[in-house]
Amino acid sequence: MSENQTRDIGKFFFNKRWWILTTVLLVFFTLWTAEFQQANTTSVLVSTLRHSTPLVLGAMCGLLCERSGVINIGIEGQMLMSAWGGFMVASSSGSLLLGVFAGIGIGMMMGGVLAGISVGLRGDQIIAGTVINIAAIGITSFFFSLGRTLPSGKAQVIKLGPLADIPVAGRVLFSNKPITYLTLLMIPTLWFLLFRTKWGLRTRAVGEHPSAAETVGISVIGMRYLNVIMGGGIAGLAGAYLSLEAVGSFERGMTNGKGFVALAVMIFGRWNPVGAWGAALLFGYASAIQTQFQFRDWLTNDPQFIGIIPFVVTIVVLAGFVGRARPPASIGQPYSRE
Amino acid sequence: MPILAVALAIATGAIIIALSGSSPVDAYKALIEGSLSDSKSIGRTLEKATPLVMGGLAVAFAFKAGLFNIGGQGQLVFGALIAGAVGYGITGLPWIIHTPLALLAGAIAGAMWGAIPGILKATRGAHEVITTIMLNFVALNMTDWLASKVWREEGVIVRTPHIESSAEIPRWGELPAGFFLAVVIAFLCWYLLRSTTFGFEIKSVGLNPNAASYAGISVKKIIIMTMAISGLLAALGGAIETQGVVGRYEPGFNAGLGFEGITIALLARTHPLAVIPAAILIGAMEAGGSMMQFKADVSPEITDIIQALILIFVATPIIVRWFLSQKEANELSVSTTWGS
């Protein structure tokens, strides 16, 4: 190994020192609260991954939109609509797969609405997103008829052969449900698409300097429509995850702020899918902390204090990191050709 | 133009009612009967409209400084809980002191809660849309805890004890006095924004923070003050609801009002006085919702959809403009300060 390489590796670890330190501390904290028992540790990690899945999907939706210059504050509403639509289709058709596709389709439609208002009609992006959030609450409450169930139950765990028998890691990583696997595959894929392909370069160009992108022949409006609709599809997958994979039914307001937490995850992950995954795991951990507190019998009489942890973490992250994280430059500005 | 947006939304709502298999004419008839037909139903409409006026004012006021406060619900429940606590916890005061004291306590709690996102925005650049939503969830959990552990009434139901009669806001016949208090506050907001230096500073920051800063206005101070006042207004709505209608705080108190405030503020084009008719409109929908379910068998959630439709039509003036073929539309913008 040459001296240069050694220095590069050293630099890498120095740059990531806060991540490493946090991880080490969290690992120790987890083991301690789990009383150093394998079963407890595993269940904390499983719960972390489960909570992180909708967050990283929501964050990928957000970063896809924002990388091309459109703020998507309506992730919450897109997820809720898809959770509802996916559940309704799955429960009436009897096919979970059809439900998932319906969820993705509805998410894309909601993305189309956001793009239509904010890109096509050049309305305010934050108001457009808020409109989606409010509309989603109204529509899902009006059209939801109680008592529906999934005929075949929610999605089942798929064990990946011998890999699933590895202690701890097998349970955490290789015994999951379909959308979780899909999410784990989407993270590196989206990273590759965004930073190594022509489409990715164009997306980022449109988000940073739309008029320059336009002069070299990229359609700013077209890219924004495409990305916001694709982002909607990813949010739709997150919605389908909630109703078809995690809970197995639809509940009013079941997204419970996850769409907004996902935005904080996106910022914390610096508009990068891999970074967002790290951030989502951290937030997932904050939600999974409930399990740990139960082992130790902490605050079990005051569950409200555990309930606020993910939201407080979100606020702290926003307050602590927003100033330092740089969003795409053209964000929030409607684009029109001069 | 807002009237056209409402008309479009009601027409679309009629189509949805028809599609779900009921008669839109019967449904809207029942809606009007339940909200505007006699003094009792008008009283109920005004009662529903009261926190909506305050919620609408809270959003509209923050809008003037370019801030989007969607944390009205959290501020409202804090105001409602604290007013309830002061309303039952302090005894032996004459009503002339007790009622305003409880209102004031609720308002101050809301102002403090509302100031948090203002401080985070001014000092740390955290966007208020996310922080206010997150604080909603925190507020719901915290008020839940306070009502179930600290100020809980003896018994199975989680709620605070009923307030003393000296803290109750009276009704004049069928008409709730709280509504008229809300109207007075709307006029105060209008005056403050129109005719005072502070109001001018708020509007300057909303129009162009850089120019305002260059002109010697402390943008940070204005952001924090505006968010505090916005929180105060929303919380006062909660306090009036506790003291004038519900009589106590219980978890799940008035869920969802924060979002209705947004619809009302946008429908009123953020004008403090226009908030009053906008709130009466939405209040009438809520007051008549149960009659609509009873007489026309239409789920009251249809009013949520109509509200969402109003919001869509108001927020995209271009859609309405298309119908009117009008050239200029006064567009609202809050996205300029994202992440900076």
C-alpha cells in the first residue's frame, strides 16, 4: 500500500469521524439496553430497519424532486394516498402485488399533481405540497370504508436461504419482506443513476442552474415533471409499505408525520441516497428506542415521552444541520423560459 | 375570485356526492338546514367558526412576514390545555378577572410554543414548515401527558376537570360571545398590520427580507415576533374553545384545526378581515355536516374534500383565471426561504 493510499484512507476516517463515533456510541448503548442479549439486540436492529424503510423511501422521493429543483413538502400526503389506494385495491382484488402497483401508480399521480401545480402552472411549491397533504387527509377519510381486510394478510417474510441463518445479521438483513428488499436495492441504484449516468447529471444540472441546462438543450420543465412523478412513485411505494407490509390495514392518518421526518432525513443525508439511508437508520433507531426502553422498563408509564423522540430528533437535526448542508441552488423557484 | 374557487369546489363536491350514490341537492339542502336555518344552527356555525377565525388569522398573520405556520394545531392544543388548567385550578376569582386570566395564560403558552420555530428559523435557518409540523406532534404528546398525569380529573376518562363557572365565556342567547371576541381580534390584527410601524416592518420582511434588513429592520426579531404572535392567535382559538364550548381539555381536542386555518387564510388571500367570512363558510360546513349525514346519508368527511378542493382552486389562481380569462392573479409565495 502506497503512502498516498494510506493517507486517503486516514482522511476518509477523519472526515467521517462523527458518523463513526455516533455509530460506536449507538452500538454500545444498544448492547447495554438490550442487556447484552442476542435476542434483544436483534429485535432492536430489526425494528430499526423496519422504521427506516418508509423514511428512506420518502427521503429518496424528496431528493429526486429537490435535485431537479422542486421542493416536495407533500410526501406525507402522497404516502397517505398510496397507503389507502394500495390497501383498497389489494383488499378488493385479493392481490398484494396489484395493491403495491396501485400504490405506486397513485403516488405517481400525486407527483403529477404536484408537478402540474408547481412546474406547469408555476404555483408556489410549498403551498402545492400542503394542498396535497390536506387533500390526502380529506380524500382518504371520505372514501375509506371501515372493516375492510386483506384477504391473504399482509406481506410475508422471505428468508434468503442459508444467509438467513447467520446470527443477528441473518435476522436483520436476510429475513425481510419484499418492499424492504426492494428498498435496499433501490438505494445504491438511485445513487448510481444520480451520480454516474447522463440522466443524473441532467437532473442535477436542472436543479443547480436551470437556465444553463436549458441552453445546452436539456428540457428543464420535462426533467422536473419526470423526476417529480418518479419521486411520487417512490413515495407511493412507501405508502404501500405502510399499509400492505408493515401494518396490514389502513388507518386514518397512518403516515403520522413520516413524510416530514423523511424531509429531515433527506437534508441530513445531504440529498444523497446513501447518506439518506444512514440518516434513515438513525431516525429508525430513534423510533425503535421504544423497544429498548421496554427491556429496561424505562418510561413505560409515560409513553408520550418516548413518542416525541423522533420528532425532537428531526427538529434538532434541522436546526443543527440545515445551515451547513447546501440544497440544490435553484430550489423553490418556478422556471419559465425567457 | 375566491368566490369562484368556492363555487367550483362545491360543484366538484356535488359530483363526488352524486358518484358516491346520494343526491347532491338533498345533501346541500341538509347542510344549509344544519348550519343557517334558525338561531340555534347559526349559533352552532359561529361556535365552529370561532377557532377557525383564530386559526386563519394565525396563518394569515405569519404569511405577511413570508412565514408559513402550519403548526396551528400544536399551538391550539397548548392554549386550550393551559386555559383549561387555569380555568379549573384557580378558584374564588370574579369572572371579570378569571376569564381574561385563563385566556391570557393560554395565549401566552401558545406564543411561547409558536416562538420556538421562529427562533429556530431566525438563528439556525430551520424551515418553519417542518419544525411547526414536528412541534405539532410533540405538542399533542405533551398535552396528552399533562392531561393524563398532571391535571387529570379523578376517574377513568383522561381529561382535565371542568373549569370554574367564573372562567366560562358566556353565550348571548344562542350566540357564542367568543365569536365576537375573535372578530375584535381580527380587527386588531388588521389595524396592527395596516397602521403601525410594527405591521409595516412585518410586511417589509415578507416582501423582501434583504431590503428590509438593509433598511435597518431586524429580520430575526421580526421572524421570532411574528411566529410568537401567530402562535398566540392559534392558542387563543383553543382557549376560547375550552372556555366557551368544551369546558375542559381532553386529548383529541379539536383535531385537525391547524390545517383548516391554512385553507381559510388562503381563501381570505391573507387579509385579516376576509378571514371572518371564510371561517364562517367553513364553520357552516362543519356545523351542517351531521345534519347532512342524518338527512342525506352523506359522510361528513365530504366537507374535508370540499375544503381541499377550495384550497386547490385558491392555491393555483391560474386554474381559476382560466375560467375567468383574467390576466393578473395575486400569487402567494413562501418557498423562497427554503433551507437558507
